[in-house]
Amino acid sequence: MVEVIKPDLCVIGAGAGGLDAAAGAVMLGKSVVLVERDGFGGSRLKAVVSSKALVTAMRMARQIADADAFGLTVPRPEINLDKLRGYVERVAGALAPDSAQERFAALGVRVVTGAAQFINARRLAVGDAVEVRAKHYVIATGSLPAVPKIPGLAEVPYLIDEVPYLTEESIVALAQLPARLVVIGAGVVGLELAQVFRRLGAAVIVVDQGEPLAQEDPECARAVVDALVRDGVEMRTGVAIDQVAKTADGVRLTLGNDLGNASIEGSHLLIAGSRRANVEGLALDKAGVNVGPTGIVVDAALRTSNRHIYAIGDVTGAPPFVHVARHHAGLVLRSIVLRRSLRFRPETIPRVVFTDPELAHVGLTETEAAARRIAVRVLRWPFHENDRARIEGTTGGHIKILTSSWGRVLGVTIVGASAGELIAPWSLAVGRGLDIHTMAGILLPYPTLGDTGHRAATTYLTLAFRRTWLERIWSFVLGLLGR
């Protein structure tokens, strides 16, 4: 007999976004079914936490190595891979209590394990034993690493007859250090892991047909790339990969260029490029849900082409960040439970590259502003002019602020120590449409790195005093027009 369940909400996928949606709905008094096929927490969340644990360990090792500059004589750190792996596993394992099946069952969520497949626009089968007929559905199945279309690469890692490769999820579990790691992809994940494994002692080469951190501010991205090069990471960008082949000792990449083919050999290969929406097996066509090239098609309120079904997180083609999926979950809950349709605004989402130095950004870049024909003022302040940075020896980097002609904060990029923490108030400024006068008026304790942003904001006031009376009137008019 097939059990039929009729909840208010059915959430498909127990990653970060799905768990937030399920917990939030049941706390608001709705009956909820949560369907998960593979395991709670989601592989993406665990991979992110594991990789950031590695980043933290390597940053600590670098601080110890640089201790002599502070008058401290300590032995050079030796890396114990077994203990390091144990630390990473403990950190990732600490997530389990927050996402355990038992916890959600205790909250009142009905958890159903199995593969979900839509029968029609309103009915969902979970395996052969359960059928769900919910008033609303939320698809939160996330994304998977996308394999580049390069001759020689297999669709599934570790196939014997194809080239073996690692992904963001699998590389953190390596038992031995790669002798020479080849990374395909000079994006966020590729550069973070490249720096980690280089500092662990592996030879690392990054290959990409595009530019490193292509979506970031070029000046700030260059600061990150230069740091990796100083660490000894070899960068081969702007080149095409014609073929990948397995060798007796690892892999060989054949590169295409104007001077003829060149090759790169390595012991291990990491695929750190794009991702693809995890929609296989859902039978979304039967539910009337449209899927585009990047994932499930949603409107600004995250509703699919079926008005009873929503989709959140990177299954929609959104940036594959845990905080985006959680933000999506909050928007959808407001729509379903509170009947308040709120629009997702991608430009308000902050992002961080957890390299050393870090790079954080929110809002528009100069390139994006130029494409939209928005006139901007650029404000900046270097870390080497900040007393806290001088004290801690982290003087490399700067903050770059874009404002409209009348002072509204449009975008901020920070490259330097603790950039991921320093971006927080600027994320508020961009999201709430605050002006630079508000940010310049914030009182900060001394000495802190946050004063870097404050000093940059005050330069706008200096520029304003230097403007002619005609320029001030024109800026006032633009402000009234909202430009």
C-alpha cells in the first residue's frame, strides 16, 4: 500500500536552504514533509566548511612562520596530514547535530527518505511507498560539479577507463598530499584550494581559458593572484585545454596556443569550474516546471512556472553560496506562509574569496556600473594607512567604494585581511540603499580594521567640499531623481 501524505509544504532536498525552509515553516505552524535521498546537511555545505577549515589551518601555519617579525622565535611549523585531516573531519562533523534527521523530526517535520519524482503538477512520489500531495513544494536539491567538455574527461570521477579527477567535495578527504596538483578553473574554489595545497607543500598549477576571478574587480583580483604567485602557485590562464589524458603517474593536459601545443603533467587533477543544477530524476516536466540552461527557471519571487512550486538555492542557477540558499528560503517562507511576495535582489548578495588575502564584494563593480551606464564616484583607502593593520602586519590591500553622483553606496570591494568580516556593514549599506554620509558618520573604536572603510567614506565629504556650487545643485537634482 502507498502511504499518502497531505502537508501544507513539501521541501525536496535537505541542504542548507531546504533545512531552513522546513524548520521555518513548521515553526510558523505549517505541516511539513522533508524529502531527502542521500543525507542531511548537503554535500556542498560540508565541502565549504571542510575547505575553509583547511584555509584556516594554513593561515595559522603562515602566521607561525612569520612570527619572527614580531620578535617571537618559534620552530617552523611541521604539517601532520593525519592530524590535519582529523581536525577538518571534526569541524565538518560538528554540523551533524544541527542537521540531524532526529532533530527535525522532533521539531515536527515529517522526514521521508528516498528519491523524489513528480507524478503531475500537484503530486510527488517518494520511492514506491510514499506519495505526497502538498499545497506547496520547495525544490532545494542544489547543484553538482560540472565537468568541462574536454576530450578525455569522464562524467563520473574515478572511472577506470577514463581520466581520474577530484572535485571540491572529494579533495578534502585525500589521505596523501599530491606531488603536483593541476587545477582546472581559476575561480573562487580553484584559487582557494590551489593556495591551500601549495602551502601544504604540493606543487600546484592552475589552468583556465579565462581570466582569474573574472567576475571580480580586476585590480582587486590581481592582488589575490599576485599573492598566490608569491606562494609558488603557477598560473596558466587565457589558454584552451585541447585534451586530458591519463598517464602512468597521473594526468597530462594538452594546451592549445598560437605557438603550437604544450603539455602539463600532474599527479592529481582537480576540477574546480562551474556547477550544474541537480534536477535529474525529479521529472519536472510532469509537474510543468521549466528548466533552463543554468537550472530551474524562477521569477523574482522564486516561483517556478508551476505556481504551487518554488525553487531555491543553486538549483536555480543562483551563485552556489550557502547564504544565498538560506536567504532564498526566508523569501519563500514569507511568500507561502505570510503571503508577502518579496523579490530576490542578486546585487545585495555579498561574496568572499577565502584566500590570503581575502577578497570580499557586494553590489556593483566598476565594469557592471559602466555596462549599465551609471556614473560613479570611486573612493578608496589602503590598509597600510590603518593603524590596526600596521600593528598586526597586515598592511597589504585596500577598500574600494562606488557611490552614485549624489552619494548612494552602489558597490564595495575589499581585498586584504578579514575582508569577509569587514564587508558586513557595507552589505547593509547596499541592501538598504544607504548613502555615504551615513557610513562616514559611524563611530568606530580605535584601532580597528573597520576604520579603513570609514576613512574611505570620509574622502567623499572632502571631494564634496571641493565641488563648485553648480556641481552641488546638479548633484542635489540627481538625488531627487533617484540617480
